[in-house]
Amino acid sequence: MKKIIVVFLFICFSVYPLFSYEGTWQQYFDLPVIDMESSQITGIHFEGFVFIVPGIDGGLAYYTSPDSLHIFSTNLPSFISVAPDDNNDRIFCATGGDSYSDGLYVFDVVSEQFENVLYIPGGNIVKKLPSGFYFGWGDDSLGEGGLFHSTDGEQWNAIAFFDDKNIIDIEETGEGIIFVAATDGLYIIDNGRISSFSTHRNMSGNLYVRQYPYDDEVYLAFGVGSYSDGIYQVEYEDGEITDLPVLNWIFMAHTIYEYNGFFVVGCKNNTSTSNLFLVEPVQFGEIHQIGSELGIDEIHCFDYLSSINCPNILVGSDAGLFLGTGLLTETDDVVITKPEIAISNYPNPFNPDTTIRLELAEAGRIELSIYNIKGQKVGNLLDAHTEPGIFTCNWNGRDDNDSTVASGQYFIKLKQNDEVTVEKMMMVK
């Protein structure tokens, strides 16, 4: 890939209103929360929420009175996931501590006792979906895994297709189409027919079905600590996953939900000052960092409180349970001076080459890369420490293997320090 760098020193700053996206945060308790679900089970307060608290003293937790959080713990290994069964006043819990006691357990709310349902090493997730209960497990190091299904929580049957697959997450659309994320790729179940979609990389993260009226839209939070980390939309048709275009790049993205017209994305150990972001639900839309004052390193789960009339988001994290409201409130009277990063290229559309122009207002290490519409990296243009200024770089439409790329839309991705900027371009032939 041809690389030509020309440097001119030029410092550019801009003054503009600072918009506050911090809102108001309330912490309910400071115990870590790795999963939570709302139920209609009698006797559980705080809108019926049940939580999974990790650690030696952790377990299944819920409010037994409006101001009393009780943790029901046993000598079981680590609790991982929870799924309430409202019709029978019971709660299913998945455990996964790599021991012979791993598996699926059911907790009776009346007797406050646990009972084993399945002894399975490496439990990952249990969920209640419209088509029934699902329990996924797996261990890549042992080449083991699988997915169980039950319509009523009584009889559990393995779905043979997923034998030996490490199941990470499962979701169902409003049309009854089921999506399964395993470490080796994505799967779709449509009217009993199962097909796969290879992502060509190990999977880690959560699936999410956008809420009404978009409950046929499916998204994936993907984060393994690579340049491919981000939010992807799952495109599908006629029982087949057809594409996985990137919505936006976010480092170590782990889980995704919705807040007031935006996606809210939680990360694990993102290198920025926060692990919580509001993301515009369009390709490469606005990203707003929120919750930087909460001291959260890992976001595990989201939900909302229906009793609150204003838009809100309930966040389960390593630092506790938080409720956020007013997260899109603008503060117009604050003005700051902020360095600006600008990317452009000419010509655009181009054939066969184009000149990329960067305006950098501060020193730091920059990484300049080209990605295709699927979020796959085509190649690297630059990885070096730079001073402030204007830089130009020529791309001749070839990948790192010196092969000419196909016509279509591509993305210029610039990472400087911890800030990422993306610009579109089009190659035509």
C-alpha cells in the first residue's frame, strides 16, 4: 500500500457550546451487578427486579422490602445470569465457576431454596424469551458447549445443532426469529431452520433487539480489545444473516440498550474516562460520553424503571447499581476551547487513488486505517507519533496485500490518543 506523508505545522482550535450529557445519577447500592431482570413475582420490591451479585458473598439478590436488599447465597460457584419465571414465583439462575457444581438452578421465592436443574460446566446465560426459556453454556478451551430450551421451565431439551458451541447470548425479535451469538459466529433460527454467519473472529458481547416499533432490528455489541470493537447491525432476510455492517466503533463494547432515541452502550475497561456512551442509531452518528464521574470500569447490564415518567436508564456495573435521568440535557452557557480533528479526502468519489487530509491540533500517537462497509480493516496507512499540523496521505485503492479493492464505500478511521474520528469515502470504477 503506497504511503506518502507531507507535513505542515498548523494549529487549529474551535470555540463552541459545551453540551452536558451527564444528567442526574442516583446510586441504589454499591455492590457489583452483572445481570438484572424485572419480574412480576409477589413479594419482590423495587419493581420486581432481581439481580446477580458476583463474588464469594454474592448470589441472587432482590429487595425483600422497599429498603432492604437481600442476597440469597449458597456454596454454589459463581452466579452468572438470571431469568424470572413470573407464573410460578421462581427464578432461574445460571452459574459458571468452572466446577462440577456449574449449571442451571431454580430458586423458589416462597421456600427461598435452590434446586439444581442441569449440571453443566461453564454456564454462561439463562434468558426468558417469548418462545420460552434458554440456557447457554460453553468452554472454548475444552471444545464444549450447547444450548438448552424449555417452553415452560419444566422440561429442558438440548438443541443438537449447538452441541460443542460456546453460547454467549440469545435474543428474539417481535417476529419470532431467534439470534444466537456463539464464540465462533452468529446464528439465526427462523421457523426451526438454523443457519450460520461467520464473523471471522472470536465473538464477545451481547445481542440486542431494538424496542417497539423497531423490534425486527437486531444489533451486536462486540468488544475483544481490537480495531473491530464496536456496535454492529445484524442484517438478515429469508432465514439468512446477510451482512454485519458496523454502526460505530467503540473500544471494548460489551452491552447495548436504548435511551430516549439513542443507543446506550456499556464497555469493559475502555481506555477513555468513561465506559458509558450514548450513540446515535445511524451509521457513524454522534457519540456522547456519559457517567464519567461514576467510577465505573465495567458495564454489565441495562434496564429501566417504568415507575419514572421521564426517560431513564438503570445501569448494572462493577461499581454498583445506578439510575440515570436527564442524560441529554443541554447546558448552553458553558463555552470551552477544544482541539479539533478534521478528516477529508479529494477526490471523493475517487478512482483509483485519493489524497487524505488530516488536521491535528495536538501532539500524540495517531493510527490511520481504512475499513470496508462490513467493518473489516482493509489496511494501515500510518502508525506514528505526530506533532500538531496538517498531514496528507495518498491511498492508491489497494489493501495490505497490494490487491486492488472493489468498488464501494470505505471509511477512513483516525485514532489519536483515545479519540476516534471516522470519515466516509467512495471508490468507483
